[in-house]
Amino acid sequence: MNSASQPVLPVETDRVGMSGIGIVAVLTIIVVVFIIGQMTINHFRNPGRFPIRTVVVEGAYQHTGQVQLKDKVLSQAQKGFFNLDIARIQKEVEGLPWVEKAYVRRVWPESINVLIEEHTPVARWGRDGLVSDKFKLFFPPRMAESQDVMLHELVSDLPVLHSPARRHAALLKLHEQTEPLFKAIEAPLVGIKEDERRSVTLMLDGDVQVIIGHKLIAERIDRFADIFRAYVAPVYDDVARVDMRYTNGFAMARKSVLSNNARVN
């Protein structure tokens, strides 16, 4: 009787032992890489190794001093090149009164470049504020008391807007809509103001007031434009105010009459 041949099985190696050695090796490499990475990061983040030595300010700016700008930047620059908080520097620079937008970047190996854009004022806001062409309200320090001749020349011809609520955007839009019409009829519009009830008064050169009220504003402005040349312009130098709040007409107060009334009283 022939005995069945038995298959010969291969002898298995110690896979568990080999796997353990591999895991240890991988973990060792990870730890070494991590330590080297941390040492490298700490090296580059050391402010003493990569100090900021130069601040370059660019852009068309007239009212923001370089000293002010550099002070804002250098307050953060002590952290070194790689630790700079660019967003913080940008926020600090944009906090200056005349700065509308700031763009900040590192320049290898030791510089910061700051590009700024200043507000372009298109209207005055009361005594101390300005409104930009992008409808932003800003307050140059002590503008009313400033000795800056360039600033006074810049704002002297701007229209004056005012409201107890800061509705500068609404009033500037109203001025932009009204000014072309008034130029066409040669009515010298110099400002717009409104009171707590949002009642609008147009200010003309020579302290002439045109009372519009808080409703039907566009319609009443158009009616004033229609009657200006026939009724207001011929006696303009004697006009104190024109009240357009009447449904089918208007009322006009004359300076001479007011003056006579004041003497009688």
C-alpha cells in the first residue's frame, strides 16, 4: 500500500518581529524630522536673526505723514521678518484718519513695503468731518483748527453736509442728484442739511435757505428749479429763504423785510 505524499510547508519568518522594527524606525524618523522642523522654525522666528531694518512707504499721499505711518509699522516690526502680523499692520495703518486702504507685504530679507491710498474728499461734514468719494465719513484731527494751507484750499470749495444722524451717504447722493440741475439754472448750491425729522434744507451761496421738508423731496426740488429764474434770481441778493413745502406754491422771505421787522420789534 502506497502512502500519500505529504506537502512540504514553507517555514514562516518572524513577521511580527520585523513589523515591530519597521514601526520603531518610522516613528524614530518622524520624531527626528519633527525636532529638526521645530529647530528650523524657531531659528527663523527668532527676531534677532531676521530683524526688520527698512520700511518703504509708497502711494499718492499728501495728508498722512511718513512718521505716523512708520510708527504704526515699526510697533509690529520688532517681532522680526517671519513673525510679522501683516493683517495687524494693515489694520493699524488703515486706522489713520486719511488712509482709505493699505496694502502691506514683506520684502526679503529685511523690509516691509506699505502701499497706501488716501481718501478723496468730495464734501465736508459739519465743521470737523469729511465725506469721501466712496461715501466714507472720516475726521482729520482738529480740521477746523488746522493750519494746513493745502487742506483748507482742498476743502474750502466742497459742499457742506450735516445731519444729527450720520446720514452722510444719503445726503451726498442727494447732492450728486441735485447739483447738475442747480448748475443748469445757475443756482449756487453750497450744502444740504437735515434735522432730527430728516427735513431737508438746501443751502445756497449768500446764506439763502431752500426748505424742502421730509417728503416729496425730488418733486419739490424740481419745482424750485422751475421757479428759480423767474421769481428768485431777480431778487436773489435780498432772499433769506424759500419754503417749498406748500402744495401749489412757495413762500419767500426777504432779508430787507426781516431786517425791518427786527428793527420794529
